[in-house]
Amino acid sequence: MTTLKLYNTKTRSKEEFVPIDPENVRMYVCGPTVYDRAHLGNARPVIVFDVLYRLLRHVYGEDHVKYVRNFTDVDDKINARAAESGRSIGEITDETSRWFLEDMAAVGALEPNAMPRATQYIPQMVKMIEQLIAKDHAYAKEGHVLFRVRSYKGYGRLSGRSVDDMIAGARVEVAPFKEDPMDFVLWKPSDAQTPGWDSPWGRGRPGWHIECSAMARELLGPTFDIHAGGNDLMFPHHENEIAQSCCANETEMMANVWLHNEMLQVEGKKMSKSLGNFFTVRDLLDQGVPGEVIRFVILSTHYRKPMDWTEKKREEAEATLVDWYSKTDGIEPNSEFDCNLARALGNDLNTHQAIQEMHFWARSNIPKSGEYLKSMMNLIGFNDAENTKWFREKQGSSSWFSYTGSKEPDVRVLEGLMQEWHSLRARKDYAAADVLKSKIENAGLQLSVSSIGPHASLALDFDPAKLKDLK
């Protein structure tokens, strides 16, 4: 079995991953707030932790891994978007949730086992808040319920901060109903125009942090294996999740391992609308950038390092994928060497190292290298060449042959021979491929291999009769 080592933010160290129950490995990843299209930075944790999901399934078996990623569909940003557009909140969240899933599917992400929406778990949130109040970790005041931060001694351990330092340096909401500036909202009142639910504290809606604690407990249990997300969520969101969950559930921890990916830049600068370098995943897809190329660029940098999206990287990624698809088109994968890639990924999701491993097999003349490459591409989340539309279109846009003169070939015969030659090469049966190549060239053709497959040039002395004799 592949050994997995993951960098645990909680301990600031790389540790061997040991699941609580190998028969039921559980992972929670914070999902999107659904009010607009997902930008490229939103795609990074989805793609990175999709690779982790695939790796866990590879190691422990598909039926023994449960992956939960939520939709935040109750939020002030959503309320504001509804007010601006005149559309209903439900209409906006339904549409943007669908957009998100379509865009993430385009970059090769598998759907998690569960994708809970916050609005579906309001009763569970209310119950958890009631438990926190009963245990004196929370208090109600003026229609609000707030978590009493100083009641939890472990607060700040994940982000490595003390409460007093956080107060001194953080932008915290000062409100008359707070006992302490660091206390955060679990429940807040709603007016007539704002979504709300009945509760013991009046009509209102949950604060942002409580939803993940309630949904994770409901779907994964009070303690589970992995919690992941962008490092911008480490504080306050993940810090607050831990505090709520541990206090409500009376556990030492919420998740054993915490993973955080670094942020994304564009051409060396922070992605920003004011800089004109802000774009969504859909913007790239609509510009003709294949989802597989987006995935490749994101995975080419280790998830704990800042990632820089550049046009040069995009071009190189597309050229590499065309080469890899050409070398794996029409052949069966062979998982015998999956272990090489799994070892790279098992080293704290080292996707950069994994891609170097695939480069090796793409350049190799070792028998079965194409089969191994295809299997590795499958493991890291790339479609087969046969099912990759943009590659097939690119391949189809280049003719199998070109010719001069009046002796036009029988297209069906030529294509059949070319496909046979291509298949022999793909299977590394070079001896048989060379024999067939010699026969085809005796008919007056010149064979070559481009980045997207085989090509035949027909010369003036081409003899169609000799070609038909080869059929």
C-alpha cells in the first residue's frame, strides 16, 4: 500500500496519514459561496483536493472514502446580489451552483460523495448552537447568538495566534451585544427582506462558520480525517469551526489533518479586477482554453506554493498534453506503474513531481511506456485521449495526408493503413511498424509523425494500385 504523508497545518509538520478507520476515510473541503462564477483561484483547491480524493480512493478503495464539499447558499453577498438583480435568492443560488459544477467538471474534478447546501441543514445548526449555549460556550443577546471565544482554550492553535494578538491586529466587529471583541456570530436576526428561519432566538439566519461545523458533524461525524481549503480560510473560518465543533461535540479535535493550499497569481501579480487580470474559469473555457490545460497548469505547482498563471505556462501545458494524448491514443492503460505516480502524490500531494514522472514515461522508449503514461494520466485526473473533445478536434483538423499531382488516393484505404501503422507504434511494436512503413513508402508516400499523430505526404510518383495491394 502507498504510504501517504501530508503537511498538517495544525502541527506545522509533514506526517504519515493514518485514517481513523481505513474502511471509512472521511474528508471535508470548504466549498463556494454561490453568488457568481468561480474564478481561477476558486478552482485551485477544487483541483488539488480532487487529486487527493482520487489518491485516497486509489489507496483505500472507492467504496471506503467519503468526500464532502459544501455549498454556502445563505450569505450577505447572495442577499446583495439578489437585491441588485431583482432575482430571487433561490434562483441565483440554483443557477450559480449549477455553473460551479459544470465548470469544475470541465477541469476534470470528480463530484464529491455529498454536496450539502447550507439551507438544507438549518435544524442541525440550530441544534449545535443550542448545545453551545447550554455548555456556556455561547450566549444570546439582542436576537444574536455569539460564540464565547475565551471559553475555548485551544483558540488560535491552527493559525498560530494568541487571542490578544488577534484583537490587536484584526479587524473585528465592535458591537454592543458582544461580551468580547473576538466573539463571533453563530446566529443573527433577519428583516422582512432577508432570508430567515424560526429559531429559539427569533427569526434569523446562521453565521458563516456554524454551517460547516453542523454539516461536517451530520455527514462525517464529530471527528474525521481531513479538513481542507484555501489558506485564506485558516483564520477566522477554520479557527472558528474548530472552536465550535470541539466545544459542542466535547472532542479534542474536529479533524486530524488540516490542509491549506496557497493562493494564485496571474503573470506575477495578485488577481484583481482593478488590475484587469481577473478572470473566471468560464472566461478561460469560452476563450478556448481546454479544461485539461487549466488542470495541468494548476497541478504543475505544489499546492503549498504560490501558483502563477501565465500565458507561457498555458501554451506549454497544451503542447505537453497534445504530445501525451498522441502517445496514449488508442492504447489500453497499464496500472503496473501507477505506484511510481502514487509515491509522488503520496509525498504531500507533490503534483509537480508527479508531472515530472509522466514526462519521463512520455519521453521513454521502454516497452509499455505509453500504457504506463495513460494509467498515470488517469490517476491524476486527465481524460483518455479518446474522450477528450478538443484533442480529437485538433487531431481531426490536421489531415492524415497531403499530396500533389492528379493521382488522388483511396482515402479509406490510406486512413486504414495509417491507423494500423499508428497503432503498431503506440503498442511499441516497432519492427512490425517499420515493415508496414516500408511497404507504404514503396507505393510512393513519405510517412512522418507530428505532435498530433501520423502524416503521409503523397509524391508525384505515387501509385494508387500499389497502395490498394497493401489492403
